[in-house]
Amino acid sequence: MAYKQHFIEWFSGKSLPSYWTLTQIVSTCTATMADSVDGGMLFQTDSGAGSPSASLTFNNKRQYVATGFKFISVCKKNDDLLGIKGGMGSSTSVNPDHHAFMIEGTLASYKTLATKDGSTGTETASSIALSQDAFAYDIEGTTSNVTLGINGSIAVTKTTNRPTDPLQPYLYIQSRTSAAVKDYNVRYLECYNT
Amino acid sequence: MTKSIYDQLNASGTIAKQRVVETFSGDALDTDRWSTHATGSGTEEFVMGDEVNGGLLIKSRPNGAAIIDFGASDATKKRPFSQTGSVMIVTSKMIQAQYSVQYNGFRTNYYTEAGKNVIMNIQGTTNGNSYDNKIMLQSNNPSTSVDTSIASSAIHDWHTYKLELLSSSSTLSVDGALSSTGFATGSCNPDTRCQPSLVSSAAEGSVTGGAQSHYRYCEVYNT
């Protein structure tokens, strides 16, 4: 069997690898390596009140198949008044036309799977509460559904509004409600075509 | 069905801790990940070897050290590894027999600043130093030197080293040894979070062309 595209990011070292593109969406956010145990990459908003936000992607190099991919990440956030997304998207924007995201924080009431099929985006919540604890999640897209797993167990299976266009790894941060510097730490990311 | 690397490294349901795997392959050292430093006078090199299993060649200045770590500056050094629960695995080889030393391990500080460390120290012949021709577990917190009893004739061979920081001690295993020859343990730990550091250095004398070490694998993770 021919090897398919497979990517692993350890988020370890002196700086973020230059193959990542930070796209500022509102105000100014930063993506640097954390000087803390298990800190990985520190995706951070500025302290502005206007919902500073940004995405981190491969600058629209979309090598992953919407109906045959898996995305895995380990992350945590430090503030309840913060929205985060992670998964696969078709652009660098806040709401890519095609995507399969885990969303957390004030973007949702529970850890949630969000998908969009090119025009319509919908969300299905899990029963797993929002928190500031580190957690692992995985998103798998197949020809019949998209699943969201949290800490090794499938939490959501979604069959509606699934992406169809090629995708890239995608991380997103948005400060919400209060003005403060807020942190989204990501210490692992893996994605591959199945 | 393609399996994830994550599932091969972690038990189901595990929230993985920080890890990095460096295979030292390509046309140049990954300088997004690694900072390079040198002491002494002359020219240092950090180059990929054009030879089978060559990995990275670190060549020091003739009377100094050449270092790679996660610290571009004192203010921006990155230390994601726990002083009481982490592992470093290195496959390396030291080239010269005389006035050369290779030391790899965990360090709390920027390379020019004071700090604590636990290292694997591979030392050739110097000027009769008591550490000559030994592979040792060493630390400065507290001062510790424990010989692995590897034969002096094997000092310059390729070896795989596993250095582990435990809750109140550290261990060094050479080529998988779990006791006796090839294994050392000491009651030492750094006093705060750490960065990895790989060093090829001259010791107690000048090395023509610089002290050379090959590295073809480095993995570091929190346990």
C-alpha cells in the first residue's frame, strides 16, 4: 500500500517551525513555544477588548482528504472566556467553507464537533464539559460520517454538513467577553490521510 | 487502515505529555527547533553528515565547546521538560581519542548562565583527569559522578544512551543496560524545568580541527 500524507508536530524547540502560517483575524495574536513543562506551543491573544483572534494553518496547502482523514491533538486553555478550535479546514479564515473542528470555550456549551459542507455549517455538542484541563481529541472524517473523540472515546458522530473539499490542519484562538491576554497551549498535533 | 503515531506511543485514552523526536536527517540542522552556540576561539560546525548513518556532526572550536539546545537567549529559552519526570534518548558517537568530551542531557539554564544539570558525560583521554575514558552520569545538583563501567575501549563506539530524571534521582542506561555494567544511578535532579542540550567539546587541551561528535537520534519526553 502506498504511503499517504502524514504529518506530526511535536511543538518542541526554540521556535515555531516556519511551515506554519499565523493569520491575524482581529487585532494581534502570537504563536511561540512555551517555557513551561508540557507547554508545547503557546497560542496567545493580546489584551484587547475587540475579540482578538487568529488562525494557524499551512497557508492553504490542503493535502488532506475530507472523506478520509484523521486529526489528533492535545491541548488546554487557561481562561474560560476564550474560544478555541482545532481540526481541519479549507482556509485560514475564522469560518472556512469546509471544515471539521473541535470547538471549546465560549464558542460552545460543551466540547463540540463543528462541520461545514461548503455553504452550511452546523454543530453537534458532546456531553463533555468545557474545562481548563489538558485533553486529547481526535477527529476522523470518512465517507459516511465525521467523529469527534475526547480522551480516547468517541463523543460525537455527525453525518450532516460534512466537508468535501481538501483540508489543512487548522488551529484558532479567539478572546471573548473580557479583555485580557489568554492562552491556548497545544503540545501535539498529528494528521494523516487514512 | 493507517494507524496514528499517537496511538503507537500512548495507551488508549492517555493524554500525551510533551515529546520531541529528532532524527537529524536532511540538508541542514533544523534551526527552528535548535539553537546553536559555541565557546572558545575558531570555527564551529553543525552539519549533516554525508555518510551512511552519519546524522548530525557537531564540531567544536579547537579549544571550546559546540552546543545545540532550545535557548536562543536567556530571556527566550524554552524548557518544556520536567526535572522530576522526563527521559532523553540519544544515539551518538564521539570521534577523537584525546582532549574530547561529549555531554548531553537536561539543563535549566541558558548556556552562558549558571544553572543545574544532569548529563551523560562521555570523556576521552585528557591530562589524567579521573573522568578519563569513562561514560558517566553526572550532575551539579548535588555534585555527582557515577561511572557506568563501560570499557574504555568502547568509549568511542556508537551507543544509545537513555537518561531519565525521576522524582528524586536520575539514571543513565547505555545500550539498554538495566543494572551493572552500562547502568548508573545517582541522587540528583535539576531544580526546575529543563531544556535538552547536546555538547561536543574540547577538554583540558586543544583538539586540532575541533572535537567532533555524531548524533543520529534524539528523543525527549515527559513521563
